[in-house]
Amino acid sequence: QVQLVESGGGLVQPGGSLRLSCAASGSILSLYDMGWYRQAPGKQRELVAGITSGGSTNYADSVRGRFTISRDNAKNTVNLQMNSLIPGDTAVYYCNAALFAHQYWGQGTQVTVSS
């Protein structure tokens, strides 16, 4: 069983930056593929960025070049650095951990990009 807790969301102006963190407990995070997803009102949840247990990363086209995902296995954390934010990035952001058929989700953190 894995427990995930996100933090770092908030209100930011267009062009600004935020850093989201996901703290994991209950298991060895290094075994898991990790991802950040987001869900905007009225839209489906979508993958924003992922990082495998081996450190390979992938990004949604809409955020590539602006967002960076990283993991610190020693601290059992996964981070999402978000730069050059735009109003279209407004959503609830969720941390996800996946290992074989098992998936775990955090409770989500709100990111609002508005002037």
C-alpha cells in the first residue's frame, strides 16, 4: 500500500512558476513508475508528465519544455517544476504511483493560473 500526499499548489499569475511535490509513504518509491496527472473542470484526467523507476521521462505535448518531473528516491518524493504557466494549466494536479497492476493516487492539489 502506498500513500501519496501532494503539496505546492496555489494561485499564480500567467508566466509564473510553481513546484509541486508528492511525498510517498508505505512502500519503496524507487520501485514505482510515477506520474503527475491533472483534471480541469469538465475535462478528463490527463497525464502531464511521467518518470519510470529507471528515470526515463515523458511529457504531454502541451507542457513539454515548460514542466520538469524529477524524483528523489532517497526522500521518497516526486516533484513537478512548472514554469511559464498559462491559464490552460489550471486544474487539480494528482500524483500517481504504478507498479504492475497496482495504482495509487494522491488527493490532488489545486493549481490556478490567473491574473
